[in-house]
Amino acid sequence: MSTATLPTISNCTVAACSYNHADACSAAAVTIGTKPEAACATFIPLSVKGGLDRVTSFVGACTKADCSHNSHLECTAESIRIGADKADCLTYSAR
Ligand code: SF4
């Protein structure tokens, strides 16, 4: 899998995250899979905003091996959505 084919984050509604800008993620890439939830491990609620100027982020890695989109600890979905109180991956689908 090349970086050109990594899943994009189509939407993230976690406004409290420093990387969130108008319901979009501006981190270069995120890691999903803090157990037990499919939580975004990149979530950080600092008092400063960060990230890149662009708002196209990618899923760099995901440790939710029990998700139907997961293959060898990488996400194979075309894109994912992130939301909910704990910055969960809403595209998670149990096998
Ligand atoms: S869709 Fe599944 S494999 Fe992809 S990031 Fe979400 S939990 Fe991980």
C-alpha cells in the first residue's frame, strides 16, 4: 500500500481536538485503534490549534484487527469518518 492509496478522513466532528478545523482533520496522518474502542490515538485537546494548512488527512495505521476493513493492521476502507465523544472511528465494522 502506498501513501497515495491510504484511506482519507472524510469528516471528523471532534471539535475539541487541536487538529480539527471546521469538522475536518488537518493532521498529516492519524493512528486508529486504541483499545477497546476504535478510538483515534492522535486526538489531543490542547489549547492551541495545530496541523497542516490542508485538511486532507490519512489513516496511517490502525490496530483494530477485528474490523472488517482491517488488513495486516492497516485500514483498507476508501475513507473513514471520525466522531463521537472519544474520537471513535465511525466506519468501524465488526467482522
Ligand atoms: S474502518 Fe476499521 S480498519 Fe479502518 S480505521 Fe476504522 S476501525 Fe480501523
